[in-house]
Amino acid sequence: MEKISVIVPCYNEQEALPIFYEEITKVAKQMKKVTFEFLFINDGSKDATLEILRNLSTSDDRVRYVSFSRNFGKEAAMYAGLEQATGDYVVLMDADLQDPPALLPKMYDAIVEEGYDSVATRRVSRVGEPPIRSFFARMFYKIINKISNADIVDGARDYRLMTRQMVDAILSMGEYNRFSKGIFGWVGFQTKWLAYENVERVAGETKWNFWKLFLYSLEGIVAFSTVPLTIASLFGILFCVIAFILIMIIVVRTLLFGDPTSGWPSLACILFLVSGIQLFCMGIIGQYLSKTYLETKKRPIYITKETEQTRKRKGKK
């Protein structure tokens, strides 16, 4: 029988995990044509998440877990899950049940019967989200699709079922600064999109505030587009042209009126504006340099502290 690996990144999910486990095992019972492994990635949780995973792995042989030495972020957790998964098909989903496990049979049928390489999900509504957050999220999808070659659908979730071939393609991109939504689109493969209404968390609190989402969006833009660098170059050209024109105006005005010192307040404002643009452009360049710097260090994407296998070996000793 073919096997589906269910990858679940976890960070302080002690309230949601028991509910999620109950729901995913119900779905697994319905899908009798395949076997399952449940691979939980503990991303440096500070609550009882790890203890719950230890108990689940003891009571259910299908449950595996990887516990990080510290919090490395969701991107690292997803990569670790893809790397450790052994299934013929791999699905990513959150533990808070905002990714409905009930969609999994339909996703599997689309791959097996319709020939898709991947079945991904997208939210058609953002009910329960703050309006300003929803606005900026939509703007981000519009901007990144215009300035990059990555196909990122508005409302796309990380919840998707993939073939082993697609998973291997994603793993071949071993970059340190990861933006999975862009990577999924960049590797290609035929993807079917399933739309569903937004579902609120079953328990616990979201770990994504506005600032973290903003930084994550910058990560995506820098990772999949060089347009910001082009904009910085265009700013430089534009202000060189403006400076040349202003110099000509000052020379002509001095020759005609002999008053070179008037207008210093406006000149001071121009200097502040140009300095601000220069700093802005330097900041853009700095973002790309910082990402390059981190890539050249070749640091590991994550560090494992414990798995269910290492714990069993310690127990035997």
C-alpha cells in the first residue's frame, strides 16, 4: 500500500494537538487504500507540546516527531518534515485545524485519479482577520506576482498534498532563507487548487502578528525578485537627471539675476529628500547582501535535539 506522510509544524500547540490528532486519525480511518505516518515537528516549543508528542508516539506507531534544539521558524520546520518524510505522498498542514483534515481524501483522489502532482488549498475569505491585515495580505500577493516569476495564488495556504517527485524537487532547493509559497510555485508541476472558507483556530493563539508577517513578506520578495534592486537603480538615474536640470537652472538664474544664495530652504529640503532616497536604496541593497551573507555561511537550516527513535534508544539503555 502507498503511504501518506502528514507533516505538522508545532510551536506551543499543547491545546490544539490532542484535537488535531483526533481529527486526523478519523480521516486516516476513512482512507483505507493508503497507510499513514504522522510526522510532528516541534519547533522549540516552551509548553507541553513535546511531552504530548512523546505520549502520542508511544501509543501510536504511526506517530513520529522531530524536536528542534530551539525555535528555528515554520519554514525550517516544514523543510525538516519534507526531509524526514518517508511517504509516497506528503501533505503539510497546521495543528490548529485551520487546514481542515476533511479535505485530504479529495486531495488524494485528485492526484491519483486526475493526474495532478500537487493539490493545494486557498482561502476564499478572510473572516476573523483584522481588515488592515487582510488588505496588506492581498496587496502582497498582487505585488509579488507582478515582480517575480513565482506563481503565488492569493489566499494560498501551506496546506498541500504533493507527490514524492515534487517533494524531492523542493528538497533540492537547499537555500537557508526559505519562502515555501514561492518555492512551491517556482518548482512548477501541475497543481490543482481547492478553495474553502476560512476556519478559525480550534485552540491556542496565532504565532503570526502583523510585524512577523511583514518581515516574512519581505523575505519572499527578496528571495524571488530582483525588481527592488532595479527600482533603486532607477531612483539613482532619476535623481542624476533632476540634479543636472537643477544645476542648469541655478547657473542660468545666477547669470541672469545674480542671486545664487536665495532659495536655501528649498535646497535643504531637496538634500533631505535625496539623502532619504539614498538610504532607502542602500537598505534594499543591504537586504540582498544580508541574505547572500547568510547563504554563504552554509549554516544548517535546523538542528535536531530529539526524535522518537533517539528517545527509544535512550529508553533501552
